[in-house]
Amino acid sequence: MRHIHPTMVDGSPAAPLRREHAWQSAARAASRVCRDRRERTVSVPEYLTDPEAAALPCAGVTAWHAIVEEGRVKAGDTVVVQGTGGVPLFALQFAKLHGATVIVASGSDEKLACAKALGADHGINYRSTPNWEETVRAITGGEGADHVLDVGGAATLGRSVNAVRTGGRVSIVGILSGARASDLDLIAVLQKKITLQGINVGSRAMFEAMNRALAAGRVRPAIDGVYPFEDAVNALRRLEQGAHFGKIVIAF
């Protein structure tokens, strides 16, 4: 919740969103649906199912913000995405939509196979290859990737910095392993002139631009499964276990 800027229409948020404001915004959201419908709703591509459309506002926009709006990924670039949850898989799809080579790092060979079926060019199992950044550099001929999407935070940010090329970019979209990266080598950041970019979802304008790209490419979000509300506990348990590939949807 703390990453959502409900009044961010375009550009950047005017000020950081404090946690208490996020919860207040969530509590008021339902009462505003009808009153602010025109301003606060976005049309989604008609070919998508409701569960697929539900995956767009948070995970989709976050990945679009990182890969396209800030990252400006282009044909010929190499992009590394960590994991196979909602944001990384959207990032994979958007990077491929722009002609990039994509490397996926995951702890599951089965999920890596699924990622390759979705368009990934290379897969690295970070459990069997803990120094996965070295493999990234080998794949890129020693240069490093143009862009790394980091979702791990404390435990992965240092490796992301080592995996990216001189002048490259690391988009920080998650802190799954913690928010304080004590082993981050700032000398490497300085010497390589790396851009560290924090990403917190995005604006309505980004959402609309993303939807146009989705429609043009007929891209469909990766949905792990749809659970009825009565089975929400099992849905959340699957999320907690990290067993999912893509987004988990709870249907009301």
C-alpha cells in the first residue's frame, strides 16, 4: 500500500506518500469510486479477462514505469529481471516488446522453463548459481546488462550493481530481503556511473500508455491462478510460499 500514489495523474508525485496517508487513501477508495469515476478509472484493453485486467494497476504499471518510462529500454539492450512474480514477468514482457534480450534469475528450474516459454532468452538458477551476476557478465561478453530489475533489496542489490554495465541502470522495485543493503559497493556505483532508480508504481498517464502497448502487442498478463474469495487463505498461502508464477487473483 505504501507505494501507491492515488492522485498521481502524470509525472512524479509532489511529495513522498507517508504510510498513514496510504491507509487513509485505501479506506476512502470505495467511497470515491462513483464520485471520482471519470478521473480515477482507466479503460483496459477489451480482449483481457477480468483477472488479467486486475493484474495491471500495480504490477503492470510498476514494470512499465521501470522498463519503459525511466529505463527507456530499446532494441538490442539486455535486461535482467529477478524472480517470476507479477512485476518481473511484466518487465520481461515489456522488455521483449521493445526488442531487448532478457535474462531471468529464479530459484526454480521449472519457473525458468515457464519464463522462457513467455519469451525469456536466458535463465539463471540463483540457488545453484549464487554468483548469478558473473553469469550475466558472461552472457553479455563481459560487459554487463544494460538494466537490472531488482526486487530482492538488501540481499541482491550488490549483485545487481555488479551485473550491470558501466553507465547502466538498476531499478529498485522491491525489498523482499530487507531495506538496508550493507554490502552495497558504492565505489562500483561511482566508478561505473550506475543509475540507481527507485520505482513506486506510477501515474495514470503511464497506465494508459501501457494499455496502448498491451493492446498493440496483444500481450496477456501471466496469471498463476484465480481463487474464489472463500479460498483466499489458500491463495495467500501460495503467495507466502513463493510457489506462484505471475499474479494470484482473488475473485469476489
